[in-house]
Amino acid sequence: MFPVGADADSRAPPDSTIGIENRLEIVVVDKRRSPRCITRFDSLVSAEREEGAGVLTEISYSGARLEETSMRPPIDSKVTLYIFVQPIAPFELTGTVLRHIDNGFVMTYELFDPAVQQLVDDVTALVAEQDSEP
């Protein structure tokens, strides 16, 4: 038997969905304040009385990601990065540890110094130049 007004041709097979698509749409909101530049530069890290090394793998106007670090400063601790970029002279960034990652940490900072912003711009341009070389 079919419901009133239905016929055998309009009945869907038992394992299908009638008129409804089962979709899950996930919206990811990027909470970053500024875009990241993917890098790979050797860096030294200083946190209170501890010093170590790592690789700067991302940088932006508001934060940096270090991987392969020899130390993990506590979250919320103050750290200073000394970044070695050729042909740019080494420069430093001071900020706060935001979170730990598998093999390093992420730090955040506020850039009020135009000279530091220019250094971040120079690093970004250098990386873009290296990426465009054959």
C-alpha cells in the first residue's frame, strides 16, 4: 500500500533520502589579526634565564611560530627571538608565549615600532623572492 496520492513510481527506495541533502557545512573563522608568511630561518630564543635555538617557520605583524626548539618557555612568559636572515642583519622580536605546539611554541607580540614592521616586511619580501626563483 502507498500513502494517499502516491503511486509506485514516486516511491523512493528504502535506503535513499527524499528531498533532503544530508550536508554538514563547517565554517572556519580565522582569528588571526594579520596574514602569516611561511619562513625557515634559524633563530635564538631567550626566556628569562634560559636560552635556546629553533627555526622560525611563520611570522606576521602580530606573532611568530617556532619549531624544532631546544626549549619550551612556559605559556605567558616573555621571550625574545633573535632571527638570522641573510642578507638582512639579524633582528629581534620580543613577545609572549601564546601556546605550545608539538615541537615548539607560538608567540604573540605588538608591533608599534615601524622599524620592526619594516623588518617583517623585508623577511616577507625575501621569502617571496626565494619562492619565485627557479
